[in-house]
Amino acid sequence: MKRILNATWRDMVLTNFAAIVAGIVLSGALLLFLGIDPIFVFSTSIRAILTDGYTAADILLKATPLIMTALAFAFTYKANLFNIGAQGQFYMGAIAAIWLSLELQNRIPTALLLLIVLIGALAAGALIGGLIGFLKARFDSNEFLVSMMSSYVVLALMNYLLRTFLKETKGEYPQTDPIARSAWLPNLIKGTRLHYGFIISVLFAVLIWVLLYKTTLGFRIRAVGQNSRASALSGISPTKIYVIAFLISGALAGVAGFTEMNGVQHMLIQDFNPEMGAAGLGIAILANANPIGIIFASILYGALNVIGTQMGRIPGANVPSSIVSLMQGFVMLFVIMAYYARTKIASRREKNKRKREAALS
Amino acid sequence: MIINLLSRAITMSTPLFFGSVSEVVAERSGVMVTAIEGIFLLGAWGGFVGTYLWGNAIFGLLLAMICGIAVAAIYGVVTIFMKQHQVVTGTALNILAIGFCAFFQRVLFGIPQIPLQIQPLSVIPIPILSEIPVLGELFFNKNILTYVAYVIIPIIHYMLYHTSLGLAIRSSGENPQAADVAGINVNRLRFLTVLFAGMMGGIAGAFYSVGFLGMFTTNMIGGRGWIAFAICFLGNWQITGAVIGTFVFGLAEALAIYMQSIGGGGFFPNELFIAFPYILTIVLTVMRRNFSVPANLGIPYIKEG
């Protein structure tokens, strides 16, 4: 038994590793179309990451919001629900964070402000998520479609607010005023951009792991995910679980808005971070929806992102920024294929075992 | 003004017709084509590239179809033959499509000083028919893609409900085991319907670049693929339902464009009209009951033994 378990672990690590490498190599090979030497740009940017602490810290910086949106997807996924609208919930959290920060800054102490803003962003995300869950529970409406469409509605709302109530005082661009330094999330490592948001994200990941695997609520959520009819018969109300799962999922994505606003951007700009929701989904799949795995998968995505940006900075190389979504897309696709490879390997192992047993008897 | 609005609604419906009707065919065979947004985008890109490089929209449309089929083929292999999750695979391909288009746009055209333009498909008034008052303007004063839609939709309807091929498709989605026993190669049939959806989705995407705007940007689809996907649900997996749904959305989009052009009447913000089709989808999804979902939609078929 233990040997089989070890073997599946080894399969998982090996196949996923192969998938990641294949995704990176293929995107790198495409650079040849632009007459760029992929080995040169990859090694230059990786050297920059290894030698420069600022750049290395950027990996964790980029991973911070991704952990949250990936958790958002993974949490509903455990209940066999699809929250494809993390992007909208993330934007909603960002709107709440920037608005609260602008209102409260320089009036109350930083620690209190950050706490209020965190709760505000969390609540804003939970509002959207909860609404989707409510529509699912009350009207049995397809949560996949509703959550998908909700992102576009929130995007329009954000653009509206940036044009009107939240527009900068200069009134020139559709963006907010920058928030005061006292409302920033404090730095985690001096001389880098990395902020306490990373710690917050990791704590949330651990919290969600505990919630899912060590509490009755988590057990119920997973039970509904495995078989909603059976769990209804055993006294768990699936509709209640739908609402709770989506509330929490939305809240998690909302927190990403807080870490990005108060930690990185310090202002709300039109169309910022448009891939946050989709990347979160990819990470959740890569980590098999395991909250702890999500931390590491997010760091991997953060690294791909920083490698891509570093390549773009190499003078004269002209690496386009689209290399990041190419790498992420290919890695995601190959990771999905790795799932297939694992089932094949496992079934072959099973067959061999049976053959051996037959030969022995 | 109303005629103008309705006429524009039919124009804006055209790509959604292609997208939603072919989605219905694929879903009736048991596969949700969640890569539809990426298929639309690659179609838009292929259409633009073909037209720009060879100076003829025919080549653009051909390349758009090839691009759509290519995305659909990857999607089909992973979801049907490798039996992986359809929503997840679709999301991966949609991200990849954005990166792919942006990257190869750069490979082909570098960083142009001024945005590249192509001549949008011209309107071809049909002789005599376009002279009919009201109806002529509404139906017979369009570009070629709209006419293709007129012809192809009844054919697909006939195929799906009145031929043995249609029966095979529908039974693959309802009861693949029985279809298999009856000698239908379920997975191959599903794969073919997905390729078909890829071809049609490619044309749909090309409508936005070649047929309408005469340019390409990576955000030009902006969820239209997902709306076609939603229409398939809302139309209850029926061709007629999809056609009605498409027209409703075309009207919503035409109304949105019109209201933006007159500045929202000064009272409503433009963003409300931009969001209108998406809000409409949510409202209709919530209101719609008693779906008859194909029984094996989204479930890979694994042959026993």
C-alpha cells in the first residue's frame, strides 16, 4: 500500500515537472520566430533573479494575489461548483480597498486602517460571490454562466466609477488618486517591493486548508462536492453549502484586491491585472485544488511572470510581453495532459501487478 | 430608427448565430466547447492576418476557419480522448489563445507605427430583394457572412433533427452506451462536432475583425464567445432556441451601440449599456427553468471492457 502511495507521489511530481518544463521550452522555442536566442534571454533573466534580491522578491510579490484567486477557485471546486468570476470579485475588492483607503487615510492609525480595508475588500468580494451562490441556491441558476458574466458587469461598474466618483482630482485619466504612504501595506523585506500581503495570502491558504480538512463545514463542503444528493439525504443542505462556499470564495478573491491596491499599485487604474482570475484557475488546477499546493504553484506562476518581464527588459532583445501568457497557457495545458499521463501510468502499474500476482499463483 | 436598430441587430447577431448554433450541435453530442472564447479570438486573428497578407477576405475567412479548427482539435483531443475536464481545458486554451495571437501578431507585423487596417467586408445588397421596403433593409442589405448564416442555419436544423447523422449526434449526448451498441463511434462523432464548432467559431471571430471593424486587437472578442456559449444554454439546446436567443442578444448589442452613440440620453452611463448584454445573460439564466440538458453533457465516454 505504502509503495503504491509513494509511486503515485513520484508520478505526480515527475509528470508535473515534465509538463512545466515542456511549457517553458515550447514558449522559448517560439522566440526563435522573432530571431531571439531563447537560451540567452532565459539565462540572462534567471541570472538577474538569482543575483538581484529585488527581482527575486518580485516573484513572491506576483504570487501574492494569485494565491488568493486560486484559493477562490479551489474552494468552490471542492463543492463541485465553478466560480469563474474571481476576476470580478478581485476588482470589487480592489474598488472597496481603494475607496476605503482614500476615505480613511491620515485619519486613523495605519494598523486599524489596514484592518478595516482588509475587511472591506473581503466583504466586497463576498458580496458578489454570495450573490452568485444565492442565485444558484434559490433559483438553481447555472453558477458557471452567472459568475462568468458577473466579471464583465463588475468591469463595467469599475470603469464607470473610475470615470466619475473615483476619478483622480486632476481629472485627466480614468484612474484614482494614489493613496497616502500611511495606507500602504508595510514592506516585508527592505529594499524590495515585497509587502506583508504575502504573509496574509499564505495565512489564508493555511486557514482554508484547516477549514476544508479539519472542520465539519469543510467536510460538508467536500461531501456536497462528491455527491450532493447523498449528502442531502444525510442531512446536509446543499443549497446552504452553495451560498457559504460562494461567499467564502468571493471573499478570498476580494482580499487579492486589497493586497494589490494597498501593497503594490497604490491606486486603481483602468484594466489592471486582467488575467488574475484565469491565472488563479490555472494555478488551482496545477495544485489539484490543494490550498498548500496552491502556495507553491502560485510562486511558480509568479516566477514565470518575473522571468517574462525580465526578458522584456533585456536591452536590444525585444521580447514581447505576451511571452508570459504563452508560458502560462502552455504550462496549464501540459499540466492537464499530465493528469492523463498519470492515469495511464497508474493503470499500467495495476495491470503489471495483476500479471505478477497471476504468475505467482 | 427602429428599422435601423433591428437591421443592426441582425448584423450583430451574425457571429453569435455561427457560435451558438454550432455550440448546440457539439453539446447535443455531449461536449461543451468551453474553448469557444479562444476559438473566436483565433478566428478574428486568422481572419485579419489572411486578409491583410493576401489582400482578399476569402483567404482571411479560410485562415479563420483553419485557426478555429486547430484550437478545437487540441480541445477535442484533450477533453474527448484524454477525458480531461472541459471547463478547465477551455480556460487553459483561452489564456493560450490571447498569448498566441499577441505573440504572432508581433512576429508577423512587428510594432507598427499606426494600427494596421484592412477593408471590412462590403455590404452586398441582394438585387430586387433589397428593394422591398423594410424587409429589404432588414434582411437583404448585409455582408456575405449574414447571408451564409441564413442558408446554413436551416441546413443545420435539418441535419440535427431529420437525418441519421443528427440522430447519432443526439443519441451520443443522451445515451452514449446505447449509441455505441448501435454501432456509432461516439468519441469520433463528438470530436467531429467539436471540429465543426471550431470552424464555425472561427468564422464568427472573423466577423468581428474582417466583417465589421477591419482591424485586430487581442481584447476585441470581449466575452462574445461566452455569450454564444450562454445562448446555447438559454436556448435549451435547440436550434430554434439558439436563433431566438441570438437575435435577443444582437438586439441588446445594437441597442448598446445606439445608446452609446447618442450619449446614453445624458442620464444613463455608457457603461450600463456596455454591461447590458452580460446583465441580460444573468437575468435570463436566473429566469430560465426546466432545461432539458443533454443527459451526458460534459461527461467523457469511456467504453466498458
